[in-house]
Amino acid sequence: MAVRAGAEPEPVLALDVVVHRFGLTAFERDVLVLAAGPELDGDVAALLAAATGLAPGQPTFSLALAALPGAHWSAITPSGPLRRWRLIDVAPGPALVSSPLRIDERVLHFLVGAPHADERLRGVIEPVAPAVDVPAERDALVDSLAGAWLRGTDGRAPIIALHGGDAELRRIIAAAVARAVGSRLLAVRMDAIPAAADERVDLLRLLERESALSDALLLMEEAETPERAPDRSILNALADLGAPLILSATHPPPPLARATLTAEVEPLTHGEMCVAWREALGDRVSQLNGALDRVAGSFRLGLDGVRAVGSAYRTLPDTPAGEARLWGLCRAYARPRLGGLAQRISPAATWRDLVVPPAQLDTLHAIALHVRHRMTVHEQWGFADRSGRGMGIAALFSGPSGTGKTMAAEVLANDLELDLYRIDLSQVVSKYIGETEKNLRRVFDAAEGGSAILLFDEADALFGKRSEVKDSHDRYANIEVSYLLQRMEVYHGLAILTTNLASAIDPAFLRRLRFSVTFPFPDAASRTEIWRRVFPAAAPTDGIDPVRLARLSVAGGNIRNIALHAAFYAADAVEPVRMAHVLRAARLEYAKLERTLTESEMAAWT
């Protein structure tokens, strides 16, 4: 079936349209009309019953050969257009020529002017509304794609492969291209295409026929959360289709047998997102008191997400806390589903809970303001145009275990009102070549929409020094590191790497990290302050002396463990927490650390 790019205007009669689009001969056209006759006129059915002896009256190919002019045997072959495009069905019979012929229901409805999608494609195809709200910045891309499509040679337009950006934006651009070339658009999820070859052939044949009958481009879209790229055999099968085709995926397709025009769809700009938010929120946007820029800059929900959140927000009652409620809806919608690769942490720690030296505290506050104002500085003030590197914010937290690295990440997430995910490196790093990069891509892609804070705990396992290339495993290990460098630079949110040993981190990472915070083992003054803050206000205490307890030479994480153990001992004794409970808890924690309380530390209780 030839693609109609740049073709002459087609006939307006439905039968002539079918003849034109499927390339029927005059005899094949007459066979199709003969098969339609008994469906449309009872008198025709009676005549056919008398002529063929079949009840109810149905035509046969034998009758067509005898009664219709220009008869040729190829009309009934499986490769002929009548059967190839399922325009007619041949019912089982004693012989091929004497078997009843029946017109396909979808084709019959088209001929009588009552077209509707094939029932066999229910749940597979989705009509896409004509594009009416294409962002002005995308007009040039739409014009170039439509022009290239119309200039397709040999009666076959190239495949248009859209990749990158937002899935809904790719769909809008595809709809605009379809409108520009005078066609409709039918969307098909690629994961609906069967893996079995025979089932796939049947479905693709129906899709190709539907494209012709509907005068539509087919938009093949990847799954909403693709685990992997589409199977190569499926892509090759799509390339063999004669139907006009647009592929939509996060990543560009591999080389295909059919000419392919690949176009990257840039992510929605901050200005486009603000426009989308204003349209989605309607008159409720005035309740945000100018905070729309922060919402648009922090969450990359895509156009579908913006509309969904905007619709949900409009159902809420008016409230002075409009920004906070919209922010909460955005967080819930954007919350990534990282499966077994990450654990979401509900941060409870605040700046008051964090005890670190002043220099480190200043750096942590600087990280927070970089995240909070990145859109203002990069987009509105133009700093993004001055650098080829991305807007990603990456920080290294180094220091001994228990010195506050994870707590600092919680404090930042709490302060910025963003989700925090601890990445499970045992699930990310794979011994199989290429799998680590796939897992990392899943992590960053899933987290991108909500600008989640990614915490790579004990990151030296993944971000260690790149090795000298001695074999293929070394080469691929270095590729993993390079891939991480690239993704961290373009990630829209904050990525935090923690390590107990900063010297184990690859120097190439250190050069590209925007921040590096060293968490020292707390001195006596810091330990005193931690002890002052470690017991919640609601916890009853009696005689707790932070200065004396600071003689215990342990990090903040161990102090919190000791305080918690002491609280349980006190609760069991129905008493307030006293120094005796802390001593008992300290012995328990030291045993876990395989250490013994020293004389100087024991002086706290003498």
C-alpha cells in the first residue's frame, strides 16, 4: 500500500477511496461490491442463493469468475489486496472457488458512510485530537518534519522518529505534523504489539488497513515506563509497514531499513511550563501569590501531569495556603516509582537537629539556596546560556560513619520540601555489561519529574577511581563512570554522594561536583551539643549531663542510638531517662562496635 505523501487529491466516493488506497483492479472492485451486495439488499441475497445454492445467499469466487468482466485468478490469492488487507474473508468450504465470500465488517461500514474503528483494535489504538495548542517555539520543528514527510520519494514517506523531551509534548508535535499534512493521528502503544510473529503480522496488517481507511498517520509510542528499548524485531516490522509512521520514544531508535527522519524534542522550557500551569490552574492561579515560577521550575510533570495536578487543585476549596497545597499535589504526582532500586526516606530532621562545624553548615545552606533558586539564575538570568554543562547540582558528603551525612541529606530534603531517595547500589551495579547504565538511567529518569534528591550512600562502590584499561571489563566499568558523570550534570535535581573515604572517589568526579562537604568526627564541644539536642522535648529526663556524656568518644549516629536504647530502658522501668540508663545503653552500643568503655569515658558516671 503506497503512502499518500504529496499524492493527487483522492476520489470522494467511499468505494473509489478503497480502490485508490488499496490499489484494486476493476475486477477486484467488482468482487468487493459483489460481497457487499447481500449485506445491503435482501433481493441480492435471494438472487445469490438461487445462483450458488448457498443459503443464506452468498457470493463465491467461482460466480465472480463467471459473471464479472476482466476476471483474473490473482484476485483471490492471499497476497492480493482483497485478502491481504482483509477486505473480504473466504469462509471454509469444500473448494476455494466455491467457498462463500464475505465482506469485512469494518470495510462495509466504511463503504456505507458509517466508519468506526475495527473492533479487533479496541484498546490498541487511540485517536489523537488535532493539535491546537502547539507551543510557538515548536513551530519550526513541525514545519520541517511535515515538509520532509511530504517530500517522501518513491511514494513512501520516511519514518519520523521523535525522541527526548516529554511524551505528551512528542504527541502534540506528532498531531501537529499530522494536521500539517492533512491527516488524522492514531496512537498505538508499542507494548501492545505481540511478540509472536504470526500474531504481530495480523495486528500490523489491521493497523495498516486502519491507517488507510482513516487517512491517518500511526503514532507508535513506547510504554509509559519502559523497562527496555523495543525489541529490534518489532522495530523492523514497523519499518516494513507501508503506512505513514511516527515513532515516539525517550531514546532514538537504532538504524532501520526504511528511511528515518530523527528529531530530538527538547524538554519543555520554563516559559512553556509557566504557560501550561496558567492554563491548567485557570483563575485559581491568582491564589499562588506569584509562586508559580517556583512550582514550574521545581517539577517536571509534563503537560499531562500539569493538567492532572491543575484539575485536582481546582477541586480544592479556596485557602490561603494555596502554594503549599499545590506543592503537595505536585510531589505526590511526581513521586517516582523506582522499584527495588531505591528506598524513599521520609525526612524528619531539621536544621536544629544537625550539629556540624560552621563552615560545613554554611556549605549546606548554600546547597539549599542553589536548588531553590536554580531556575532564576540559570533560566531568567541567563547563566545556562554561558555554559555547555547542565544545571545538575551534585554534592559529595564525606566523613566517618555516623557523622551526619545522611541526616544532612534529610535536612535538605525537609527544608526544600522534596522527596529523598536512597539508592540501593547492590541493585544498581550489575556484573553484566551495560546493565548498570540501564539501571542508572531508570533511576535518573524516574526521579527527574519531581526533582527528587538522590542519595547514593557509600558511593565509592559505584563512583570509585577509574581503572587503567586492561580488559573489556575495565573498559565497561569506565563507561559506567562516564555515564554517571553525564547524567549527574544534566539531572534537574540534587544528587548527593556519601563516602567514608573521600580519597576513594574518582578525581574526575570531584572536579565536576559543585559542592564537597567533609563531616569531621565530632569534638567534645560538638558531642555536648548533640547530647543537648538528642532527647525529644516530650521525653522525660532526670539528671542528664551533656558535658559529662560528651566524654563518650562516639559519633552522632552512635549518640542517637545510645539515647534511643536509654529511652527504652527507662520506659521499661517506668522512670525518666537517667544517667544509669544511658550507661547501660552505652555498653550495648560499644559492644556492637566491638569496643570497650575506657576509664576516661566511664568518668562520666563516677
